[in-house]
Amino acid sequence: MEYPNCPKCKSVNTYLYDSNFVCPDCFHEWREEEITVEEQAEEGLVVKDVNGVVLSNGDSVVTIKTLPVKGTSQSIKAGTKVRNIKLVEGDHNIDCKIDGFGAMALKSEFVKKA
């Protein structure tokens, strides 16, 4: 079985110990979930929710507060579940579709992972 390179020093001398990967060269330990975070960091796009949980394309999120919508008198209520998000660069870093509103762009600081 081939193990991933160390995300800290990029060494190929890694092994699996219990549920953690270990690098004997720099003594770094990490879990498999952290690999995807490292891969996202290499791409330059890491988006975290209000609790610091890393979001991915296709995740579902819930709004944490009532959000006003520009151009309408309606607002997105707190607790609205948004499915199948898409992460993008910029200030509003989540593209999604919300029932009753259509296509929207949200800030990750106003959502939490569902």
C-alpha cells in the first residue's frame, strides 16, 4: 500500500500508526482528513464556516442569522438549510441556490456545516 507524502516536509517515508499517518523524518503526525485540507491549501482555496470547519464543494450548510437580500424586502431566515454549495474565490465565497430565492452568493462567516 502506498501512503501519502508528509504534508509538512513532503517526505515519502511515511507509515500508518493506529489511525494516524506518521513521518519519521520530521515526526509530524496527521489524520487522513487533514490530507484534503492540505490539498485544498495547495489549490489556494480553503473556506471555513463560522466554527472553523473546512467546507467542500457539495456540502450542506445552515445559516446562523437572518440575512437581508439586496434588492428585495425579503430575507433569508436563520436556520435555512442550503444544499450542494460551490466554493468560489472572493468576499462572498459560497455560490448556491436557495428555495424561494434562486441563485445566491453567501459569506462563509454566516453559515455552519450541516
